[in-house]
Amino acid sequence: MRLLSVDYSRIGRDSLRMSGARNPVLVEAFANIVREARQESGITQEQLAHDADIDRTYIGLLENGRRQPSLSVVFSIAHSLGLTPELLVRRTRERAVRLAASPPGTAV
């Protein structure tokens, strides 16, 4: 099973490949999705952090792409946003594919 099902004919196969344990495209995609979902829910970073039982500053670091969450944090954030972890990961994957296919500096 592939984690990222991608039409590689449109983008380079290496665009989403991880180098080490950190994939900057996935980190940026996750940051964007969490921020958007939180804003759509109408809650602050502080409220999300409280509901997810994680530090408020960590939410800011995640939303700015400066940290990469553990699996348990993904589950906790998803639950706090009223999403399933699967939906949060799917949205992240879809955004990562769009980011990888877009020219640098383009809003996705």
C-alpha cells in the first residue's frame, strides 16, 4: 500500500519522497490543513491545544511548519477538530500532491 497515491507522470517521483524522517512538502501541507481546519472551526490555537492536550506553542510551531507531529498528536488534533485521523491525513496527502506539483512560491 502506498501512502501517497500520486500521478507521477505529472510530477517527479522524487517530489514526495522522504529524505530522512522529515519531508518538507508533507510538513507544509499538514501545517496548512491544520490551520485551515482550526480557522474553519472558529477556534484559537490555544483552544485547540487545550482540547488536544498539547502545549499552545506546539500548535503554532505545527501551523508554521517548524515541527512534525507524532502519530498520537495527529490523532489528538484530528479528534479536537472534529475530524477523523484518516480525513486529516487524506487532506494532507492531497495538499502535498498539489504543493509538489506547483511552482515554488505559488499559493495552493
